[in-house]
Amino acid sequence: MRRVFAAAVVAALLLLAPLHAAGRAFAWKATGKGGGAVYLVGSIHMLSSAMYPLAPSLESAYKDSDLLVEEVDLGQMMDPSSQMQLLMRGMLPSSQSLEKVLTPATYALVSKRLESSGAMEPLKLMKPWMVALMVEALEWQKAGLDPELGLDKHFYDEAKNDSKGVQGLETADDQLSIFDTMTMDQQDHMLAQTIKDIDAEQAQMSKMMDAWKTGDVASVERVVLSGLKQDPTLYQRLLVGRNKNWMPKIEALFARRGHALVVVGAAHLVGPDGLVAMLKARGYAVEQM
């Protein structure tokens, strides 16, 4: 579910460069006036085994933390009831089909993209936002990436094995509502852009990896956010609104006696509306690791 389509997925996949490369990592340490510290790490939602082991600085941040905070508690996300809820909310009413709710142009795009994969028939029963997520996931899985190897899953498994606390910044229902409350026109546009952007995303992957390896946050921001900002409504819904909702919860972490490791999609950390900029604006000292 979290494979947050188009630009968000691109942001996550920026981290496909070897995380042990020289230079800075895509992570920050934020310190409050009272001395409390919070680590923020850009999440890689899908990875391959070749990307492990992680950079020592990332594992050190984990070891120095007694609480893992992610977009959503993965235990809740993986619960069968949550999986069933995702499936049910992603289905169209029985009286509708994908062809009926999409514009002819968007339906043609989807059909052309999926005509040889055999996935078109089951997707005809799903809402456009669900189809967008499925198409995105199918493409990156074909590229050899696995959500079971994602960075958020990696740290979640470590935290459970080490009996560390785990909590989410939002619930599984919150994440579903981001998409399921979109109008059909918005869903149509989202699906069309997802199809159109896939090849361009793949073509820019090496540039993104180079920017990650050198810790070039400005280049990461430019590549990732330029496309998403072209749709102000989507930009606000996917990034800005959620960042604002998360900030009170993140700020509360500074008052704890221990340190917290916050792992969220990389797109949430960069840009003027990113969590790093928000923390700096509120007086926190934030240093890239």
C-alpha cells in the first residue's frame, strides 16, 4: 500500500545507490534546545539484497535509538484485517468497471501498458488509485526490487527482534484515505501521470543514484519534487499536508529520555516543505549525517 505512486516512489528509490558509499547518508540528526535528539532517515520502500549491509551511520543511529517511528506501524499494515480493508476499499462497486470510470485517453494508456502482462483483467475491478499503486509496484518488482527488503521493513524487523518500541505517524486507514477520498477526476489524473512517468523515472535512475551517493540533497530535491509540484493538489495531499500532521508527533519525541529513529519516505525530508526544513524553521539544530 505504501508504495506511494509516481514521485513518492521515485523519492524512495533514490536510495538505491549503495548506502555504504563514501560521503553523507540520506539521514539527519536533529537536536532540540533541551538536548533531546531525533534521527530522520529517508525510507527505501523497495530494495534488493545487493544494497545491504547499510551504511554504518544508519545502523549507528538505529543502535542509539530505543524507539522506531515510521509512517505507519508495519505490524498494523501487515495485519490480515488491514490487508482485507485495503482490498475492499480499492475495489470499484459491482456496477462499475475501470473502463466506465476512466476517460478514454487514460484507459487507453493503461491498456497499452498492461496488454502483455496479463494483469489488465483483474485490475478492471479496481479503483484508479489502486490501479496506479499496482502498476507502480509491478514495474519496480520487474526491475528486481522487493518491498520485503525495503529500509522501513529492515528497521522494523530489527526493532521487533531487539524488543524496541515501534509506532506510526499515521494509521493504515489514514494512508488509505489519502487516496480513497480523491475525486474520480483526481484518480484519473493520478493514474495517467503514473503511466506516463514510469519510463522517465527509470531513465533518470542513474542520475538519482549519483546524487544520493554524493549526498547532493539539492539535486535530489530538484529531480524528485519538480514533477510532483506540477500538480499542486497532489503535492499538498501527499507531502505537505502529511508533513504538517506529523510535525507535532515528531516534536514530542524530543522530550523523551531516549532517542527516536524516524524513518519516512525520502520525499518527505527534502524541499522547503520537507521535515528537515520544518524542524530548522522551528529552531532545531539539524545536521546531515
